[in-house]
Amino acid sequence: MMSSGGYTSIDNQKVSGSVPVASGSDPVTVKFSDSNLQTFPPSETQGKISSVFRPPQDADDTFSRPGKGAKTSSDESNQATGWFSMFSVAAYKQYFDVDTTDVLERIKDSLFPFRGSFNEKTTDNPDLYGPFWICTTLMFVAAAIGTFVTYLAHKWQKKDWNYDINLITWSAGLFYGYVTVVPLGLYLILKYFSAPSGLVHLFCLYGYSLFVFIPASCLSIVPIEIFRWVIAGVAGFMSATFVAVNLRAHIVSSGERWFLIVAGIFLLQLALAVVLKLYFFTITVSD
């Protein structure tokens, strides 16, 4: 062993605890077999190794999970959906999912009131599309033709005529109000007598029952008073029969008073026809 400066060199001699130098000129090649080494950082880490903290699989979630009485965010969202779904457009989308063929078929059924098959055909798919447009069309037709009939009556007698803007307002209130309030009241009555019916089904039935008044209003342009009364009576009878016949089979289960309910439904439809005739097609020419 020689020492030079700050370095110490070890001669080629046997030193206790050292590994002898391998003899021979050929280097020894060491081959490692393939081993399953874990790639670092691992793709699925647990604990605090990853940048995003994830609890280990065996972690205790006693304090992280909600208690039995606590409300989760999903529960609150479901509750909010239940309360406020009626104010969303999506809630009513299914009631407008009809095509022209469906609407025309239901209108045809309303013109043949004695069939009594309307409820069966609309059980799975009641719509509000037809009732809405029927009421809207009837509102404008009744107001327009009523105004035109009044205009002709004044011109034939050479009297001054003034347009009554209130006709369209009263027409909207009459038909929209009737097709909303009457089915709602009937729904509550049937529920009271333990014979509940779907509210949308009632809206659908009453909406289509008003279609017959559209051609009746058009025919009321004929300037013959007795003819107008006949048209109003026939339209009212057809509409009342259509509603009563389709509801009779369901209302019979409400008990002994089913006849009074059906009679009330029938008379209300006739009353609507009388109001339509008196208000829109009764002409009074002032001097």
C-alpha cells in the first residue's frame, strides 16, 4: 500500500474483506431475466402519492358518508325535480307528441259521439295539442263570424256599425275557461266519489268536444234566426253526447249518483251551446 498526497492506493494484493479480481481478459456478461417491475409513478395510485388525493381502499368512510337523517344532493335534486317539474316545458312535451293522423282521427271520433271509443283510443297517449288549437281556432272563428254577422245586419238596415273588440276577449275567456275549469271540477268530483280519472284525459276529452262548434259557428252566418237555433242545438247535443257517452262507463263505478254526474256533464255542454248562440249570434240592430 502506497500513499501519495491525499490519496491512498491499494496494490494488487490480498486484503482482508476485499473481493479478488477476476482473472482473464474476457469480460463477464451478466444477463437479467425479465421481471415484473412496477412503473413509477403507478397509473392507479392510492393514498397521497398521486397529485389528486384518493383514500385507500380500506379507508373508513364513517365520517364521509351521510347519516341516516341527512339529505344528499341527489335527494334534494330529485325533490326539486318533483316539485318544479310542472313548471318546465319538458313535463308537457309528451302531451304534444302527436301527428296529424292522430289529431284527425280524434276529431272524427268527436263528430260521431255515440261510438264511445275516444277514451280507449287516448288511454295511452292523451294530448293537449288538439285541444289547444281547437280552442284557439274556435275563439277566433266565433269572434270573427259573430262580428261579420253583426256587420251584415247593420248594413242591410243601413245603420251605423261599430266594431266590438270585447268579442275576442270574451271568446277567449269563455272557451279557454270552460275547457280548463270544467274538467278540473269534474276531476275533483270523480276523485271525491272514488272514481278518479286522469286530469289530462279530461282536458283532452273536453278539448275535442268543442270541435263541433267550429262548423256550427260557420253555418251561423245564415241570416235565419230559427236556423241558427237549430245549429246551436244540434252542436250542443253532439258535444254533450260525446262527453257523456265516453265518461259514462267510468262514472258508473262511482256509485248510485253516477246518473246525476252524467246529467250534469250533459247539461253543461248544452249550456255552452246556448251561451255561444246568445252572445255571438243573436243580432240586435239599434236605431
